[in-house]
Amino acid sequence: MRRPFAGLIAAALLFAAIPATAQSPAPLDEAALRALIPGNTMTTTNSRGQRYQETYAADGRFQASSTRTDGSCCISDGGRWTIEAGQFCRQYDTWGDRQRFCHPIGRTASGYVNPLSGRAMEFSRP
């Protein structure tokens, strides 16, 4: 005898047993990005675990630096930033082969996050 609801009940029990994942960040819209970026410094951790900062000028320029784990500065660069189609975009003067990088910025209860990398982003006035 077939039990048509047995599969649905098994699926419901399976999903109920999976712990909830971290809160998905709500992406900022263009107006929120334009209010957040200019005049602020963003601090995060890069893929090598180094402290990384960028300071954004209102004219679309930025300065960036990466700090070693011992606190000494190891590299710096600059570039241009823009906001396009709801994404935050940067092009470095020398880093990353001068390619343009764009990503949304999300907001969770605990702060800002890059939804693509999952890394926390802190914004402050310099």
C-alpha cells in the first residue's frame, strides 16, 4: 500500500533536524550604499587573514592598505569606487590586475557583511 504523505513527512522531519544557518544579509539599496560609503573607512579581514582597510573619498577615489598579523603595514594601493546596479564596485590602481570588482553589501543584526565572501565589514569615520 502506498503512503502518499509518508515522503512529505520524512522530508519535514529531515529539514526540522537541520540546524538553522546564519542570518542571510539584507542587501543595501543604492541610496543606503551612497549614504554609507563616502567619507568612511571600511575594515575587514582579507583571504589571507590580514587586516584590510579602505578609506573612501566623496570624489570616487579610495586608499587601501593591508596589515600583517604582527601589525606592520605590508602593502597599499588606491583606486576608484562606484555604486552601480545596487552593487559596490572598486578598481585598484595596481592590485588585482586593475580588474573591476563589484559585490553587494549586506546588513545583518550584527553589522555589515560581504554576502559573496561572508566576511564582516566594519565602517567608521577616519
